[in-house]
Amino acid sequence: MELPRQTAATTTPLRRSFLRDNPSVLWFMGLLGLFTLIVTLLSEGMGIGLISTNLVKVLGMTLCLCLIAVAMDVVWGYCGILSLGHFAFFGLGGYAIGMWLMYARTEIVIRDSLGRGTIPPTELEVSEGVAAQIFGVVGSSELPLIWSFAGSLPFQLAMVVLVPGLLALVFGWLAFRSRVTGVYLSILTQAMTLALSLYLFQNDTGLRGNNGLSGLQNIPGFLHLPQSILSVWFFWASAFALGAGYLLFAWLVSGKFGSVIRAIRDNETRVRFLGYNVEGYKLFVFTVTAIVSGIAGALYYPQAGIINPAEIAPIASIYLAVWVAIGGRGRLYGAVIGAAGVSLLSSWLTGGGAPNIDLGFYRIVWTDWWLVLLGLGFVAVTLFFPKGIGGLFDYLVRKP
Amino acid sequence: MSALLEVSGVSVTFDGFRAINNLSIAIGEPELRAVIGPNGAGKTTFMDIVTGKTRPDEGRVIWGERSIDLLRLSESDIAKIGIGRKFQKPTVFEDQSVRDNLAMALKNRRGPLSVLMWKPTAQDRARIEELAEEIGLTERLDHRAGALSHGQKQWLEIGMLLAQDPRLLLVDEPAAGMTPAEREHTTDLLKRAARTRAVMVIEHDMDFIRRLDCRVTVLHEGAVLAEGSLDHVTKNQQVIDVYLGR
């Protein structure tokens, strides 16, 4: 009797089903879905009202921060590029959608007031009215060139993706091609962020200088709906974006691509001698994560209601790195834990929610001491849990 | 036998120190060649030049039938064209499994998008098993590369080199830190590889080179001092003076 010959296919394959290889993705999706359901049921707008509209917004915004943290984890934790500029992409996404929100809503208001006259307003009158309304605050009444298509939602949505994507592509191409790595690259990205932020602070850049864009919580076309409903919608959109982004990145880092970018992180010279174009990979990762950051920003700022250049300041990107480090680099759920945990704790402690502690001789006021606590936490995590909070899961699930 | 790689008149200077001085060397296919020489003779720098890591000040490096000028290519292009390199210090990706290390080295398309969409074919899987068998790591395929012993890491790196299926293998001190039995295995691996490819081995250990039983090039102060069989070069008075005599 002849035994069937063992074929190569029966040995352990390199990649089985994606979800079977990554049980944490299923867990994450399940928990995210459950969280969304619970928040919806408890919300003011659609549920029993246990969670205020304001809190729904904070939670939705937190989901957006989790999304950019996941992107940061891919670029830093997996590919080894410590970018201190991803919040710039986040802010640009916010500005892109903010322009449409502000323009379209102002247009409605202007048409409304001009329409009360006997003669219907001309398009020129409307556009001049909108410009005067939006830019009066910076002493101008002309619509800047970059606002030419601000009235078009599809155009501004394309900008959400294109502006961060192109900036990342050009910046990354210049930086990676010159083989700038490590701390020098971090400094370069930080310089980019700072330059962008300082530029936007000027009044004549066409984005209202330090006033930024405001009133973004009012969504044209849905002005009749209360914020309690809109907030839940945006919460859903944020949850969906986080889920989709998480899935995309989990897939990206799971196969051979993930293998290559982790190899680049660990020893990029060696990867080069294997025949991989390291710069191309870095550019790809940098640009994709920048685009996702832009999308996260475009969902964040309508919930925040306002965006100004201070949001883009380098400190925001540094916070981002701190979240990812605390949560655990090189694992996507770690980034989510870090971003959600630290940013929620931050808004609790600095928003006056936490009780101050009276030591008798000294009163700990959390708004003053929060940064100290964060700094100590950061030092403690890097010293005692170099793998971050997410690393604690390794004790639960032993890997072979 | 025409030359696969031809290095001619190459010089390179680092901060005034002439590491390679008008060096000319050629290797055919298939061929096994050992390169020896005292410390600072320019052995590793020579490999750096061929693999594109270092650009020489002058000279030519010509590859293959179509006489491609390697000096104009990037490191990754040189690797893709068919030159594989093993470093002196074993550099495998310790965080990843032996299988992933080999899969990364397999001769497949290297662009980000093709890698993203890559699914191992039955052929790829079989090739990985075959390579693992050859380097004696079948049992360790799904273990972290970082958990391997020093000698096993050296082998894994040789396996990755073979997975690339290069026409020329540049091997820097493959036997460093190996036990005598491991050395013997390594010699066999290299000799087998050299049946179909060009293999250039840098080594200090004379016994190892004797076992390789091949043509030897002696480098000294960045230039070729002598070339020929091991017996021939070890009888050369200059070689004895600068290298063996010490």
C-alpha cells in the first residue's frame, strides 16, 4: 500500500486566514461595536439620556484620537519612523472639512438675510457677503484663492485626503531620499509641524490666523437637527472610521509587508541588501498613515466645533508619541489603549471633573499637576513596562 | 569562463586613509573564491563597494553579460540584480520567525504593492522547507530568529542568501564563532552553492580556507598581493611577511 505523499501545502502555511491569525482584531471589533451600542443606548439624542451630548462628543473625539494613534503606531511602532508631525496631517484634514462647514453654513445665513429684500441676490453678492462674514475678523472681505471651491463638499472631502497625502508624499520623499533617519528625522518632522503652525497663525494666510475656523459643529443641511442627534451620528462615523482604519492597518502589518517594515525598523541596511527599496516602503507607510490622520482630523473637528493653529503645534504630535509609547508600540490595540486612556484621563483631570486633593500643607490642583502626572507615568512605563500597557496582554496570552 | 564580476582600478579614501588602492579583482561563474588578508587590508570595504554601500573615488565595477555598471545602482537594485551579501556579524531579524526571515529573502517581487498582495505559493512554501532543511533549521522554522544560537543565526543568514537565489554570494567571515562541526557544515553549504554560482568568502581561519579548497586572493593595503591556490600563495614570500608571518 502506498501512503499519500505529504505535500508542501499540508505543512504550516505562512499565512492562514487573516482573522484566524489575528484574534485581537476580532476582539477589538467586537468591543468597539459593543461600546458604540452602549453609548448610543445611553445617549441623550437616541437613548435614555444617561450620557450627555457633550460626553458623546468627547467620546467620539476620543475615537478619532485612537485612529490617529493607530496610524502613529504603524509609522513608529512598526516602521520605526518617530514622526512628530502626524498631528499636522490631522489638523490639515480638520481645516479641509472646516472650510466647507464654515462656507456652506455662512452661505445659508447670507442667502437668508439677503433673500428678505425684494430683489433676489446675485451670486456675486452672496459670495462677497460670505467673504465679508468669514474674513471680517482678520480685516479682509475678499475670499482667498484656496476658498474657491470651499462651497463644494466633494471637493473639500477630496482635500481631506489629498492635502495631508501630498504633503506627506513630498516631505517624505525629500527626507527619506536623503536617508535622514532616527532623531534627525524626528526633528525634521517637528520642524515641519512648527513651520505649518506658525504659518497658519498669520492673518493673511487665508485660514483666519489664530482665530481658526469655528462653528464647525453646525452641519449645513442638518441645521434643523439638534446637537444631541448629530453628536451620535458623528460618534458612529468616528467608530466606523476607527474600525475600518484598524482593519486596514492590521491587514497591512500582518503579512509579508508587515514583516518588511518591522525589518526596516530593526535594521534598514540589511533590508536594503535583501533587495528592498527601503525608501519606497517608508514613503508608502508615511503617506498612508498621513492620509488616515487627515481623515481622523476631519471627523474630530466637527465634534470639537473649532480648529485653530494651536492644534497643530508640535506639542500635540509629541503627546501622540507619548500615548503610543504608554499604550505599547508595535501592537495596534496598545495605541488605542494609550490614546483613549491618556486623553480621557486628561480631560477628566483638566476639565475639573476630578476632585482636587488637599494634603493639609499643600493642595494638589489637577489642572496644574496633570502634566507632572503624565510625565511621571511616561517615565514609569518606559522604565518598568517597556512594552507599554498593551504589553501586559502578553502575560494573558502566551505566544509560542 | 568569462568574468561575472569585474572590479578594475578601484580606489577609495576615508579621511585621507586609502582603504582600497587601485584594486582589480574578477570572479567567474561558477567559482568559489576565498579572500584573505590582514586586518585593514580592505576586505570588507571591497564588499561594501560591490554591494553599493560605499562609492569608490575611482575605478570601475562591471557586472554580467551586459556589462552593467554597478556604481550607478542603489544597494537594493544591486541586490535585485543578483548579488547577495552575508555580513560579518550575523544580522537576521531577531524579532521575527525563521520562516518570516526566509520568506522575506525569497526571490519574489520587491515593490511595496506586490509585497502587500503577496500570498505564498506552494512553490514558495516548498522552497522555504527545502532551505530550512539545507541549513538544518527545519525544527526551528516557527521560532523567533533571536532565539537561535550564534551558529544557527549564521546559517539562517546563509539560508536567506540562498533564498535570494543570487548569482554572486559575498560571504564575510561565515565561520566566526562556530564550533568545528558547524564549520564543516558551513564549508559543505558554501561548496555546494559554488557549484552553480559565484561565491566569494572572506575568512581569517586558514583551516577553513584549506577545506574550501579553492582559489585564494590575498589582499594587503587595499590591493591584491597574490592570487592562486592556497599552497601557491602561502609560499609567496610577501604573503608570509605581511600576513602569515605575524
